[in-house]
Amino acid sequence: MSAGDWKDLYSAACSGDLDRVKYHIGAGVDPNYQHPEIMCTPLVAAIMAGHIDIANYLLEHGADPHLRSAMVNLTPLEAAEQQGNTELLSQLAGVGAKRQRSPFWKRIFLR
């Protein structure tokens, strides 16, 4: 996997291009990779952009519903809550996503 492939997967997830997402997942790009420049998973990016079809596809193809994206400090469940997407909240709960507490120091110092 090259970083360019991953960046294009991330870009496709953000822009709502499901065909491009399918292409990259089919080519073996890891849907859980957080590139050091971006530090956000394609799943959280798709949720934040409102592309639920892409979020569902990523979940069906190996995206980790528990993985916190460092850039926005959100799990997929927290991103769906922030977006008010009850349908996706139900789907995430169905695959075992649970609320995670941030470490104490983050709750105190990173407000």
C-alpha cells in the first residue's frame, strides 16, 4: 500500500465517492490506517461528512468501529453522536461499538 493510495481512499471517503472507496478497499488499502499527516480514519471522516453509505461500506469491509481518530479525537460512535445520526448509531451498536472514556489527563487538560 502506498500513502497515495491511502490518501485517495481518505479523499474518496470525505467527498462521498463510493466507487473510489470500493476500488481502494478492493485493492487492499487498509481502512483503519491513520496517515501521519491526517490522523483520521476514513470511517470517521465519512461519518463527519455525512456519507453514511460509505461508512456502512467501510464497516462491512473491515473498518474498526472502536478506533479513535487522533485528529478529531473521536471514535466512530462519538462522530455519529456528534452528527446526530441515529441510524448509524444503531448500526455501530449492532457491531459492538461502545462509548470510550478519554484518559483523565485528556479530559482535564484538552478541553
